[in-house]
Amino acid sequence: MNWYYESGGQQQGPVTETDLDRLLAEGKISPDTLVWREGMSGWTPLRLARPTAAPASAPAAAPIPPVATGLRLESSAPQAGAVPSATAGSDSPQPGWIRCSFTGRYFPPSEIIYLEGKPYSAAAKPQVVASLQSGAVLPTFDTGREGPAWEQRQALGFMQAIIQTCKAVILSPKTTFATMKREGGIQTPFLFNLILGSAVGIVTQILTSIAQMVAIGSVTSGSAGGGSATPVAAMVGAGIGGMIFGVIFTPIQVAAAAFIGPGITHGCLMLLKSAPRPFETTFRALNYLYGGLAPVQLVFGIVVALVTLVSMSSPVVGGTAMLGIIGIALPFVIWYFYLAMVAISETQEISRGKAAAALLLPVVVCCGLALIIALLIGGIAAMSKR
Amino acid sequence: MRWRHLRPGELNHELIWLLVSIAAAFIAWAWLYFGLRTPICLFHEFTGIACPGCGATRCVRHVFRGDLTYAFLMNPMVFLTGLLLVVYDLYAALILALRLPRLRFDAVPRFLSNTARIAIPLVILLNWAWLIYSKV
């Protein structure tokens, strides 16, 4: 059985199945390479065209070629095994062209249909039809990327999904973001970040405000003369005011930051020509990162509240504690940037170096001191291969 | 560059960024109004020289007071970025209110992307030079 495959925008072949296996083993083609053989209605990724069981031979009827527009694959096949000119699409976006949700390639709008709001090209037809017939979910080129656990919260349960997602982000970020779903809307990761970020932010604000009020109370009651009731009441009021401010404004801050951070990062990726995937991918990755790190932020918030309590009660001890806070904060900041670099690198499928550059660019612009952190992260990026 | 309506499933960027910029402006106003602590510049603390972001908070403060000239002088880059954001928000509000086609770059022209890659770092450097010269 003869196969044809696409390579560098050109049609190659015919080759036998054995040759195809050899090419795959040598890395000259990949499971996503488009292939065709007689009997297939269109070009299909290799991983789907050749399941483990060898397909039955097609009847000896001349195949009907798909409409040949866009990237044209020249055929030098003999008459008997005529290969249709295929609409194989383009890897890079052309003006007005639309990305097929299954093959990931770009096609003219006239060759795209929408199913469940997702665009599909003619090349995806066999798999789409198979999915519809079996009642399965429509295929996407991200099939195999189903994580993290929060995406399956209906099956796992709300709390279990949160716990598993946080553990995955903190303990195994490479695997988590390598298997993260990159499409499917922004609502799911946004909700995850909003819930956890708001909860942690509110708790931290409450703890800090309580610590301030307790510290003020202990200092005032211990001072000579007992202190005036009016300043104490004003301070307590400020503490309660801070608490109320935090409860009301934290969700708004979290929601705004959920978009601003990925927006700036994606802009920097585009500036560095390192954004092969759309904004939605960057958004999903960073929102899962922000939300997944919420437990760590909570611990840090508790530590800050305790230091606030100590520093306001005793300036000498408090000063040392503040230095300790900075000592803890710096490694945390570096660790956060490392995780963000892994998240962007694995989801956008770019090198660690490019991801690090995109993440650090706005920080360097905002504060030149970040050059030191940039060098540290750059060193880590250079040492870790992708 | 084309004017077209949203495709099924496509992100509504106009709505998203209009809401985000309104939320950000509200938070900035509330932060300054309640006199909450604003971050210090570590770069300036250690070196005595302004960093590229110095003056941003004062710029925002002057904008809220209506002192646009002072706001511009505090940090021209932040001021101009805010101005571009206002222009975008007006475009977004108009598009959403009248349900007009959106402006979309399906494939950014190469000259435009190359110009941006040169212009943006240049603007940042010029702005930084101004901040150092004016001792903001």
C-alpha cells in the first residue's frame, strides 16, 4: 500500500508502510505529519490515519480529489494511483485564514465549517465524522491535553479538583503544563484563579488587619498613662476599614490581574516573536499558575501578619523579622518566575529562554533592579533544556 | 487588517479589555483615595537613579487631579500609554454599543511588527533618559 506525506510544504512519496515507519523512527516525519493513501478522502495526521491495526484496502476506485486551494502539493504520482491535490493548509497564519481546531493549520474561510463553535477544515472530516457517529467529543489538535484536575471538577468534586490542581502546579509543574488543556475558553481557569486568589487575599487581609489591631492594643495598654482612647479607636477603625476594603476590593483586584498579567506577558511574547499560540493559551497557563500558588501565598500572608504583629509590638525584634521576610520573599519570587517560565514554555511550546525573556521584560522595564533576577533566571533557563 | 464580526467561539477582546481597564482605573483611584501604601522603587533606593517606571504613581495621581501637564512630565511613557488605553476603550465602547465589526489583525504585516520591535525599546530608553535628566 502506497502512502504520500507532506514535508516542507511539498508532497513526498509514494512510500510503503515500512518506509513510513522508518521515516517516523528517524524523526523525518512526526505523528502530526499529514499523510494520504488511496481510499482516504483527505490528508490526515499520521497518528490518526494509521491506528495499530492496519486498515483494510480501499476499493479500487479513483479517489475524488478535494478542492485544491491554499498550499498546493505538486503530485508526480503515476496515473493509476493518482493523488488528489490536497488542501493541506498553512502552518503560519495568512491574512483572513482560520486555524483548524483539529489539524492546527490555517485554511481559507471558504474551507472552514463551524461545529460547536469550533472551526474545522476538510482535512479533519474523517475524524470529525467518526466522533459524531460515536457520540464522542469533537477532536482537537490538543487531544491528549486534558489537565489539570480542575477541568474535570464535575467528576472529581469541587474541593478534590482544587487540591489536586494546586498540588500538580506546585509539585510537578512541567508535567502539569505539558498536559494542560490549551483551548476551551477562558472561563474555567479564570474561575479557578478568582476563587482561590480572592479567598487567600481576603484571609490575608483579615489576618494582617487583626494583627495590626492586636499590636496597637498591646502597645497602647502597655504605655505610660494607658494612652488616649481616641487614637486607639481610630486605629481599630482603620484596621476594620482595611479589612472591609480588602474583602470588597480583593476579588476586583484578582479579576483585573488575571487579565493584565497574561496580557502583558503575551504582548512581550509577540514582541519577541515567541507566540505561536493565541492569547487564550497564555491566559490559561498563567491563571492556573496564579491560582495553584494560592496556598503558598496564604502561608506567606500568615508569616507577614505575624511579623506585622511582632514589628509593631517591638521595633528591634520587628526590624530583624522584616529582614527575614525579605530573605524569604526573594527565593519565592525567583521560584515563581521559574514556574511561570515552565508554564509558558510548555504551553506555548517555546524554549525556556524565550519564555524567561518575555516574563522578565516588563519587570526589567519597570524596575532596573530586576536585571539581577533576570540574570539568575536566565542562568536557570540556559541550564534547563526543553 | 480587516473589519469583521466575531467568529463563533472567538474571544471578545473589546469587552474584556474595556472591563479590565475600568476595573484597573477604579482600583487605582480607590488606592490613592484611601491613601494606601504605594511601593517604593528599590532601584532608586540602591542607586539614586530613577528606574524606567519611576514617577508612574505620581503621574496617575496628577491625572486624577486633572493636572495633565504635570502628569505627562512625571512619566511621559506611562501618560501616553494611558492615553492609548483611553482611545482603545472609546473604540471598544463604540463597537460594543453599536455592534459594529471589529478591527482584527489576522496576520500582522511584517513592517508593522518590525517597527514595533524597534520603536518600543526606543521609547522606553528615551523615557528613561528623560526621567534621569529631570531627576523625577
